[in-house]
Amino acid sequence: MKVLVPVKRVIDSNVKARVKPDQSGVDLANVKMAMNPFCEIAVEEAVRLKEKGVVTEVVIVSIGPAQAAETIRTALAMGGDRGIHVQSDTDLQPLAIAKLLKAVADEEKPNFILMGKQAIDGDNNAVGQMLAALLGWPQATFASKVEISASSAKVTREVDGGLQTEEVALPAVITADLRLNEPRYASLPNIMKAKQKPIVAKPAADYGVDIAPRLTVLKVTEPPKRAGGIKVEDAAALVAKLKTEAGVI
């Protein structure tokens, strides 16, 4: 059984993002980059399924510039078997990424696709759903537990009322939530082994799909700074300030 795991290179989650002076986007110059945290969780779950003997091959795919190969190597060090690098120097939008992943899936023919529910840079939470629609596969999103059998996947997901369990036929698209697992740290021997694992690089243009942008970013701004808190004498004063100053009641 083969699983395809897309991963994305994003700003390290511990780094504060800076907006460009012209407000055209986020400044990536001299910023530490890392694998998207939700993608890490997806890789970890795929590797655990392989360790259980459920999955036989974990294929890592990343779409992005030359540096995205480093992200693939990180996933290979965690336990992936081989990598596919779809080369693109353009910051692609969710629909374009979904189209490219569909083209990769058509070539690889995986039994299922396991990916992060969203990337922490765009925060769109759209690629998994779009990919499932393009492939015509069932989808199970926000997975906090995944059980794979020969022909189906049972996915537990968190909803407002508690937990919801769904069963989907394979092939399917599954997106990973935060509480699915705790990703491992790659050991030094596995990091060294990852250098020998194959990564096939191919330009995005070779897949023959339309990746033209559909959305235009008008302006990117930092969130307003929060004002400091104040102390009030009693509950009556608190209610008065919530009414007159905050305007929330």
C-alpha cells in the first residue's frame, strides 16, 4: 500500500512574520524556514502506519523553489522512502497546488493521500478539499485518529459536539489535525540515510496544468497591537466598562 504525503516549506512557527514595507506580502528575506507543522504530523502518521506494516511505501511530494528539497529531505529523515519535487519559483495558490498534486497522484497512483489540514502561512485550509474534488475521491478532514484497512479508512475527527468517526473507501484524501500525533525528531543516522534516498525533480510546467492565479492580494497588514489590561474595583465597574468602553454588552 502506497501513501502520498505532500509537505510545504513555510516560515518557522517560532519566528514572528514581518510584513513588507509596501504591504505586498510577508518578508521572507533572511527568515528561518521549516516544514509546515501540520505536514510534519502527516509525515509522522504515514511513517507510523509503515512501521505497523499497514503501508509499504511513503512518498513525499513538495511544490516550491529549490529550497523545498531540504523540506523533502527532512521528511525522508523522519522515515519517508522517496521524494518528488515539483519545482516552482512562484507562490502558488491553493487551486494550482491541488491541480499539481492531482497530476502527481495520477502518475503515482497511491492508495491514499495523507496531508496537513492547512499551511500556517496562507491558513487557507483548502488544498485537501480541492484535491479530493479534482480526483473524485472521498475525503476525511481534521483527523485526530486514523485507522487504515485494505479497502477503507476509519477517521476520527474533532467537531463542536465532541468526536465524529467517519469511514471512507480507498483511495481517499485524509487531512491531519494537530492532535493526531506528536512528530518525532529525526536521528542523526536517519538524517545521513536520507541523503541517499532518491528525490525526483520536475518543473511544474511539465505537468501541463493551468496554475494561473485566481486571487489578487490587495494588501497585507499586521494585526493591531492589543492594549494593556486594567484592574477594576468590583463587578459593577467591570460591567460598566464593558458597556461603555468595550461595547461588548
